[in-house]
Amino acid sequence: MTEQRRVAHIVHDNAALADHLHALWERPHTLVGWLSSTDHKDIGRRYLVTAFAFLLLGGLEALALRLQLAKPDSTLLPPEAYDQMFTMHGVSMIFLYAQPILSGFANFLWPLVLGARDMAFPRLNALSYWIFLCAGIFIYSSFLIGAAPNDGWFNYVPYAAREYNPGPNMDFMSLGIIFLGISTTIGAINFVVTWMRHRAPGMSINRLPIIVWGTLTASAANIVVIPAVSLAFFLLWLDRQFNTSFFAVEAGGQPLLWQHLFWIFGHPWVYALVLPAIGLSADAIPVLARRPLVGYTPVALATVSTMAIGFGVWVHHMFATGLPGLSLSFFSGASILIAIPSAVTVFALIATIFSGKPVINTAFLFFAAFIILFVIGGVSGFMTAAIPVDWQLTDTYFVVAHIHYVLIGINVFPVVGSLYFWLPKMTGRMLGERLGRWNFWLMFAGVNIAFLPMHLTGLWGMPRRIYTYHAGMGWSALNMITTVGAFIFAVGVLLLLVNIALSLKVGAKAGPNPWRAGTLEWATTSPPQPYNFVVIPTIASRHPLWEEDLNDTRHRSHVHRGYELSDHHETIGTTTVDAVPDIILKMPSPSLTPLLLALALSALFVGLLLHAWWVVGAAGAAILAVLAAWLWPQAHLGERLEESETAGAGS
Amino acid sequence: MTDDTADTPRVPLPVGTTGTSANGWYGMWGLVATEGSLFGFLLFGYYYLLFHNTGPWPPDGLPSLRISGPGTLILLASSGVIWWAEHHVRKGRRAVGALIVALTLAMGVVFVALQLKEWAGRPFAFGGTPYSSLYFTITGFHMAHVVVGLLVLLALLVWTALGYFDGRRNAVFRIGALYWHFVDVVWLFVFSTFYLSPYLLR
């Protein structure tokens, strides 16, 4: 029976309570238990593994491209295969790796750093992962019939229109990205609501780790802009399959409408790919520099303002499309202005390192290299924000060099650094330092050998997306250097995999807090228990575990004394700004419905792809049935009255 | 050292899915935000193609309000009716509440029927011109949302009739009703764009 109100008792943690919670929260070690898990730590790890698999696929595609471009007049990849390879490289990295890997870290870390037992919507969290996996497989299945997407990751019309691209390639892409968008949107809403409701008492918004700010702003942006790209692909699919006239000039449509809708999504999206990664770095660097972050408030505000300005820069992808001068000037100005919050963060991180006593380990090297690559990528971005420069450089390899410095520098390097830093929390075992150094230096050398000369390739006029070039163009040596760099980088990534495999087998035990860090996740065991915390912590400062050392406040946080919430799955709900407790939330049990819903949605999208309307109808019915089972009000969650209460009611 | 847990409230707190403290209430606002953005981008597409258009817009002259006008009034009124139903549900009046939810459902069905009649009366097909593509896509998107809203109302009708809700346990009802309000409000923007703005822009 779920009572209406209850006083949550404040107790010390104890073994009996821990055992009780373990019995309540641990999922069965069976296949069904695995498939029905809604534990944010399981989902976070699955996101990381799956996104990393897509990184490896995208990396293999990149190596194929680099082999083709290593020498002039190469015939290794025919043009049509090259088109599919470079498109799927971009799609894998940007849609299937860069954002999902950050969702993996955020999913694992958020409830731990916030002092909660799980995310706001555990079943939606599982659904979001399963849809990501199914959508990735959906897009990749196009390779089976040799018809992978082939129009670059931004899919410009008219190349993407049926008249010029009659195969199913772009239908896989259109439907696959709409499908993936459902996952991203659900995940984004989950993060925002978790931030609003699932924080330990006392964790007011000025005490949030920066990863929370990064994921929060990225999620808020995704809620607003994912519909733009889903709609763009839906309209493209209608144009291709039902002869509508959104983008086709001959029928009165506007190709530039595609570019607007795509980049209204696309530019905020690239910030969504980096802000959580910057957040991970801004939380780890202070720990390794043995001091609190310099300029917490400016960094938090810079994160939010980057996203705000990020909504107003999309036209810088369209400077060469003949738009009016006034609109070009506005978007050029905004694109230059956005360098300011980025610089605030960079200087705060540099100041933290310089005024601290940095521990030079592999994780630190990756985070420090992130700062260097961020600056190089930032400067080349700042250059192309100037319209005359952009007119010279647009669609050349200069832009390719820029995007790789930005995405490898501000996404991949923080991600690998975070693996060295947080994998011990996830698995309980440390990664090897010796192998780690080789891993770092190969990746750092590889990225610079591959992409620094590429700026010159672009300045010397090599256009992007061409499948080969003639020997007399003067680009041969630069392309060979880039290919060598790409393979060095790949060896570095391989060493990372070896290091992770060795760590899982023979890695040193991590213990709860190997870095002597100050935030809440390090107060849990490594790996954390299914219920995260025996009692709900109470937070009095930004660094709950550093209060004795810093001694900058007479208040103390409590990790071992707090609310006892042990009547089935429970956690505390707090107010958004001040984090004052206002409700005891009931969490759902593990469930197979998320997986079933994702499978039914997969059937729906396959039916749409094949125009098999009976499949669409059957899948629609299955979706409704699963939703009815999922959403049917449950008395033990307090969603409806108990049977006993209902019987006596009536009117 | 002070004991900060001494400051944490030891008052009775509501338990479970309660009113506007429920996670679902916040989640539904998230859904409304993303769906609202979707309609924003749909209308952006409409105005973008309108301002790049050279022929007559709409192709068959100014739109008639004969069917769409009453439809709009019925849909907007249904928002008030579901609010009225919620009022009774929260007073614990199960039968009256269910009856009024059924009335809301009926009004939604009438709106869909009127829209289908309106569609049948259009002199143009789905594809062919930007206007016809926009017209059927955007009103179709809205109709799909109305149909989802009707399924939500159907669920609320069943659950209310089963006596699941009263003055304390009603968050599910309020969350479902919020979606219906959204479907009604967003129609105002679609309606103004297709049926009123051509009068201003002619």
C-alpha cells in the first residue's frame, strides 16, 4: 500500500540497510534480467560500448578513404563506393558516436554526482538506448544491399533527391535519422527532468559539477533542434517517395530550405557534441591539478551562453549560397562572438593547471592535449567565421581539417581522458599507465600529422569529397602525410582497446577514490552498488569529499547519514534551484517494455522503408499495445488509488 | 562543525506520483517543448516557401472558414471541457468526470471528421505544388497529434471510469489533459497560418 505522505527518517548507513537495498535493487543475473535492466549504470556502459563500436566502424571507413587518397589517380575505391564510405564515416562519427558516447558518460555519472538512485525516467532511459542501437543497425544494414547513404553527412538536395539519387540509399538515411532522433529527444528530456528533480538535498545549482551544466545545456538544445532535422529528413522522404515539392526547384520548392532546416539543427548539435566533453574535462582537470576549478561560475555561464549563441550561428555554413549581406553580417558576428565564452573556459582550465600541482598521468595528458587541440580548432573556426575568408575556404580541405581538430580535439580526447579517469569507477580496475603513455603519444602525434598539414591541402585548393585527384595538382605529398598520420592515430586507438582489455583482466584494483577526488561519485564503491547510495547524501558545498582539506566553510556534507528510503525503489525529489526535498519519488522496476517498444518501432521503420503498409499497421498496433502496458497506472508507484480505496469510492 | 542534516526537512513529504511534483508532469512539458518546436519548424517551412513563391498563394483563392471555423471553435472549447472534467475528477466524482471526458473525446472526433471533410473538398492533390505539399503535411501532422490525443483521452476515460483517480491521486489525469491542451493550442497557430494569414497577406 502506498501511503499519501511519509516522514523520511534520517539514519546512519549500516550493513543491514545495505543488504536490504541490495535485495531490492539488484537485477536478476539472467538474460531477461539483462534485457530488462533500467539501471542507469548498465545503460551508461551499454551506450559507451555501442558508441565506441560505431567509432571503430567509422574509423575503418576513414582508413579506407585515406588509402584511396594516399596517392593520386588511385583506383582502390570506385567513386560510388567512396561516396558511401565518406558519408558513413561522417554519419557514424557525428550521429552514432560523438553524441551517444557522451550520453554514456552522462548516464553513468549523473545520478552518482547528483546523489540520486537513478535517472528521472529509468524505463525511458532504457528505451533511448535500445532505439539508438536499433537505429544504428537500421542505417548500417544499408551496406548489406550495397546502398549505404551517399550524400555526405549533411545530405544536400538536389543530390539527395530521387531524380539524382534513385536508389534506397537516402531512404535508409532519412528514416534512420528520424528513428535515431526519437532516442536523442527522449534522452534529452530525461536529463533535463533529472536535473530539475533528482538532486541530493542541498545540491543547489551553484554546486553542480560542470558535466551537469554541459549535458544539461546540450539536452535543452536537443529538445528544441532535433525536430528540425527530423522534419527535414521527413520532408526529404516525402519528396522522394510521394512527389511533394518542398525542395525540388522544378516543382517550385527551395533547396535552401533543406540547408536552413539542417543547419538550424546542425550547428547547435556540434556544441551538443562538445559541451558535455568540455564538462568532463572541467571536472577531471581540477582533480588532477589538486585544486578546485578556477572560475566555476564563469565556466558554468560560458557553457550556457555558448549554447545560447550557438542557436544563432547556423548560416555560417551557408555563407556561399548567395544570402543577403545583412544576414551574412549578423551570422558572421555571432560566429566570432561565440569565441568569447569558449576562451573563458580555456583560460579557466589553463589557470587551474598553472596554479595547481598537476599529477602528470595519461588522463591528464589527454585533457591537456584537448586544450591545445581546442585552441587550434577554435582559431581555424574563428578564421572561417569571417565571410571573405570563408568564401575562399568553403568546401576545401581546410574545413575538413577544422572539423577534425574540433571533433577529435574537443570530443575524442576528452572522451579517452575520461575513460582513463572514470573507467576505474565503472569497472573497479585501473588502466595501465605505461601502455597509456604509448596510447596518448601515438594518438596525439597521429592527429597532428594527419590534420595539421591538411590546412595547407585546403589552402592549396583541394576540394573536399572528391574521390581522387591528379598527380600534377601538388597535393600528393600532403595527402600521403595525412594518410600516415591517420594510421598512426589508428594504432593509438588500438592500444587503448588493448589497455582496456588488459585492465578488465589484470588491472590494479581501483578502490572507491583512486584520484582522491572531491565529488560525490567517488564516495560510492567501484563499481557502485545497484542502489548507488545507502542513504541519500546531504550536500553543503561544491566538493563534498574535500571539505576537511579545503576547510573553506564550516558546513559539512553527509554521505553516510541521510534519508533512509528503502520501501521498494525510492529516491528523493528536490526543488530545481535550491534542492530542498519536496517529494519521495517511487521508481519503476526493471521492465522488458522498453526493448519491446524499440523492436516494434524498428518494424515500423522497416515497413516504411519497404512501403510494406501491412507491416506498418501491425507495428503500429504493437506499439499501442506496449504503450498501454507501459503507461497503465500502477498503485505501487502512486499513480492510481489502491483497489481498496477504489471500491469504497464512486459517486 | 554543524550538523547540516539538522536543516533537512523532517516534515511529511508526499509519496509517489503526486500532482505537479510528479516527474511525468515535467516530462510532459518536455514533450510539449519539443513538439512545439516541431510545429515551429513546420510553419517556418510554410513562410519560407511562401516568401519565395511567385504564383497565387493559396492556388485556389482565399480559404473558406465555413468548415474550419466551427472545427476550430469545437477544438478550443474541448480544452475547457477537459479542464471541467478534471475539476470533477479531483472532487472524486467518478461518473460525472468520465461522462465529461467522453464529451471531450466526442468533440475531438467531430473536429477530425470536419478536417477530413475539409481535405476532401480541396481542389488539389498532396504533391505537385509547395502549397499543397505544405497544406496536407502540416494539417496532417496536426491531425496525427489529435488522434494521439484522442487515444490519451480514451485511456483517461477508462481509468476515470475504473475509479483510479481522486483528489490526491490524479497526476496521470493532469498529465494527459496537458497534452490535450497542447494539441488544441498548437492548432491556433496552424489555423492562423493557413486560414487567416492569407487575408492579411493578399
